[in-house]
Amino acid sequence: MVFSSLLFILLFLPLLIIVYYAIPKRFVAMRKYLLLFFSILFYASGEPTYVFVIFTCVCITWILSKAIEQRYKFIFLLAIVLNLFPLFFLKYLGFSISNIIIILGTNIKEVSLIMPIGISFYTFQMMTYIVDLYYEGFLVKKI
């Protein structure tokens, strides 16, 4: 499902809006969980087999973010590497191997993986979150 599809515009989005506003404003957490549920449902509609990838990345980022708040540089770098790994593996591994085959003339078998929808987007969103946590206050000039 894409944002411009009739299924999204006529069914998914109106259903989300109706259910969201049916929940009273005082139940803020319930509204957040509803948005999370609909986000996962939307993502799963595109490629359900890769829901575990985004869920794993989000969990790892959340767990490591607790240590990043304490300014542990090793954990910060580990979080960056762990967030970039699925992006490289699923998006750029096949490209890298095909270039190695061309440049070196080797007989490595080419890899063809299906990329999850929006992997670059959510990877860089999580990395932005990690960097913001680590450098909180350091990048802003104090007047």
C-alpha cells in the first residue's frame, strides 16, 4: 500500500482518523499506541516479512539510547553501526558485490535481496535520534 493508493486514501486513513479521534484526549498513551499499531500495519501491508527488521532496529535503538544519554561514546558508535548494518546489508550488499565482480573479475555469486519499504528513511530517522541524544546541548551555542 502506498500513500496515493485508493485503499490508503479511502479506507486506511479515514479509519485511522476516526479511531484516533474517538479516543478521548486524556488517553494520550492509548493514542500513541494506536498510531504505532497503524504504522506497523501500514508497513506490513507493503512487505510483511520485513516487519521484524524495523521492529528489531527500533528495539536496539531504544535500548542503546538509554546508555547514549549517559554519553558513552562506545555505545553511541555501536548504535550507529548497528543501525547502518541492515541498510548496508539489504540495500547495498548486492551493489557492492556486483562492483567487486566487475573490478576484480572474480566469480562471487551475486546477491539479490528485496529491500524493505522505507529502510533508508527509518534508518536515518533512528540515527538522527541517536545523534541528537549524544550531542544534546553541544551543538547549540550558549549566549
